[in-house]
Amino acid sequence: MLDNVPDFITTREQADAVFEEFFKSGDLDVFSRHRQVMIDDVHRGSLAIMRGSGNELGPFEEFVAALRRHNILTRDEAFALGDRYIEYKRSTAA
């Protein structure tokens, strides 16, 4: 990972550094290590059920969900990031 992406996420500012790296690079792998560390067994079980039912979350959405679960993001912030992600995907598809 790049130097500007923190190893541990405990604050909104640290989360923002990860999001900014993603929006610069477009590399969803930027979320990988954080998702693995921040998601507990109960959350993994929920994600497995979603995957099995065809409603799997992508890396971006899993990271946002983990941040919500740890109270690093508010619901409104999560929705705003989701909107930004949708716009990003639209702009890169054009």
C-alpha cells in the first residue's frame, strides 16, 4: 500500500485517506486489508448469507459497512460515499 494509506482505521480522517486513494487509483484492493481486520465473525456470517443469496457486497460496500459497524461513519456519511462511488463508476464507464 501507499504511504498515505494508514494501516489501522480508527478515525474518519484515516478512512478518508483510504477512500481518496481508491478514488485516485480505482483499485478496489485498497480496501482488502482493512475489511479483513475490521469485520468480525458475526459480520462475516452476514456477508456469507448475502453472498449465498446473490446479494453480495463489493469491497467498497463491505468497507463502508465495517466503518458503520465501528461507528467511524454516520449513516448519512455512508450514503454520501455511496453516491460518490456511483458517480465515480458512471464517470469511469463513460
